[in-house]
Amino acid sequence: MSASSKIEWTDTTWNPLRGCTKVSPGCAHCYAETFAERFRGVPGHPYEQGFDLRFVPEKLTEPFTWSRPRMVFVNSMSDLFHESVPDDYIAAVVEVMVRANWHVYQVLTKRSERMRDLLKTRLRDAARQQHIWWGVSVENRRHGLPRVAHLRAARTKMSFLSIEPLLEHLGEIDLRGMDWVIVGGESGPKARPLRRAWVVDIRRQCRAAGVPFFFKQWGGVRKKETGRELDGRTYDEFPVQSCAPVASSDVRIEMMEQIQVLWPKSTSQWIEQTA
């Protein structure tokens, strides 16, 4: 589940959590849920429990095993700030990101208020890390735009917006403090339509604000056919990436051992809570 990713704006995924619950219209046709539920009841499969929320503490130390720098989408199959995830487990995941600082991490949530509160308190040091990018999903005006304000209030070193699936014209977006904007349409058999005018307007605002603009896809029932060109070109803009040199194998092994020593009791508690 952490091999090379097909998501255009990342290299790989890391899922120390699996499963989630819906909170807003952007979740209606969740690709992760669709994938996970295909394997519900399959003995031994990572998604034997379907899309039920599950902690996967054995995945916590995985970034230490990657000896080459990667851009890592954290919890592509869940939401780190889900209301049922204990603060301690969130802190454990974040501690790995802080220590394994030769990767760039992309953390995306719809639970923006909880992320804001933790980044201003317990996770304050992580909020200042250049190699950890904190993002929120923005699908519409009612649910999505307030998340932008929550993210800005967190005062993170790197902030981004994933405007996907874009479900309506958003109007003017306050892009102050934002370092990156991803835009995309919904894909799959029940995909809701994406209008060109909505995308062009966001591109205009990004240009005016000097924010890198990444257009992921038009989406639709057959997303390969609709592609990702906008006005005859693709937009693959990224913010400047900054991370530390890769640690030696000995140092990485030591880091893994430190993590395993720090949280064995908590790990048992997390497993019991979701058993």
C-alpha cells in the first residue's frame, strides 16, 4: 500500500491509518472507500475490515526504511485528524515525519479545525517544518472555504489546498499564506461535472497571488479520455521542496528502534480500541 503512487502530485503513499467516515459533500463518492470495500471480508487482506477505521502501528516506522527521498502523501486512505484518532497516535505519526526529514510529507484533511488546534499547541514544532506540507480539502463554498481560514490560522511553514473534487464556482479565495493549490474534477461512474470556468478562475487567482497551480484532472466517467490539459498544456507546478540529506542506514535503524521503544504501550491501546 506504499508503493509508487498513481496520484499525479506525489511519489508514494503512507497509511498508518486505514478507513474513514464522511463529513461533507466532497466525500460522497470517495475513491478510497470504493477501493477498500471491494476487499471487505477477504481474509488477510489489508482491507479485510473494508473502510472501517483501523490503526496500523506496524506502518509507523515505514518512512525510515526508504533510503531515497520521496514525496509522501500521508494517509491517502484515511484522515489523520479523524475524530476517533487519539491525539497520541497523531503525535506518533507526526514524530516520524519530523525525524525522517529527508522526505517531503503532504498531509491533507477535511477536519481542519482539529488540525489547526493541534498545530497551534502540541504539534507546534511540526507546523514549522519546511518538509511537512499541511493541506485542506476544498470542494465547495460552504464546507471547503472555511477550512482555508482554519489552515491559515495554524500558521504552518508550508500550506496547500487540494480543491478536488471541485463541485462549484468558489468565487474569490483568500490565498494569503498558501504555498500551493491543486485543482481537479471528480472521477468514476457517478462523477459530478467540473466546469472550465471554475478552473480558469482559480488559475487566475493563483497567478495574481504568486501561488503554484497544479491541475490534476478533468475527471468524469473516463478520466483517461478527458485528461489533464487546460488550454492546451498541463500545469504541474510545485512549491520549492526542502528536506534534509538522507540519514545513514545505521542512523535510520536507530531511529526506528527509538520509535518502537517510545510507544509500545500506546500501540497496544490503539489496537485494543479498534479491535
